[in-house]
Amino acid sequence: MVGSRPYATIALVAVSCAAWVAWRGRFVGLDKLLVEGPLHGDWWKLFSSQFAYEDGLYEFVTLVAVAIFGWLLERRRGPAVVLALFLGAGATGALAASAVYSDAIVSGGNAGALGLLAAWVVPDLQAARRGYYYEGDLLGAAALAAVLLAIPFARPEASWLAGVTGGALGLLVGLGLHRVERSE
């Protein structure tokens, strides 16, 4: 895995940028991509909402986190894990938000980004807890996590519940992957 290009991470960032261009170019309406209220059978919005951003700064911050932690996780676990975790964390977060709030608005990939970040940081947290050497920057990861968790307070289209749910799913997946790796 080390030395290979992070194709899954590149694809996630590229699809988000393409969705931004398609919306700004008026090729697609944002209401067709993001979750607004009940789903009413529009299940694809659980996935498409992760690539729909109303605000460029929100998109930039989220895509920086996706690029960093997607790349790092892809080097460690491979592209299938990155795609499955990003899409799974985002869809689970959007589903949780739409289940709790009757008029939920879910837009952007903060849940997927937090899922990638959390899954990547698990081995380093385990090593730090045991007093062993670890290669990661836990303070930098914590700073990016704090920014991603604070975005919903500045941007109403970002869901705090989706972000927290995505991060929790990332921690669970990261713990599972770390345990499987340690048992081998």
C-alpha cells in the first residue's frame, strides 16, 4: 500500500468538487442532492448529501480533512476501506439526523471526514495510551476534529448529529480494524 497513489481519496475530493461545479453552473439543483426534511423514498440523498456544499469555506475545510486522513488511512488500510467508511459514516450520520429531526438539513461531508479521522487515529491513541512510540500527530488530528465538530454552529446546513455519528462509526471501525491487525 505504501507508495501507491490514493485513488479513493482523490475520487472523493474530485466528486465533491464536481458537485460544486454542477451546482454553481446550474446543472443540478442543490435540493436534489442534500437531505431536507424527511427522505420520502429519496434514499440516494443519504449518499449525495455528502458531496453537496452551499458554502465554499465549509467545503474547503472538510475536503482538506478528507484529503489528509483519507490518504493516511488509504496507505494503511487500502482504498476499499476509505470508500466504505466515508460513504458509510456519511450515510449513517444523515440517517441519524433525519430520524431524530423532522426537518433535518444535512449537507456536506463532515460525518465522512470525521469517520476517516477517527478510524486513522485509533492505533495512535492505543499506542499513546500504552506509552509506545506512534507516528501520528494527535494534536493536529484533534484540532481538525474540533473544527469539523464546530462547523455546524457556523453553517446551518451542516448537521452536528451527522458529524458525531460519523465520528463514532469511524472509531468503531478503527477499533475493529486495529484488533484484527493485532490478532494476526
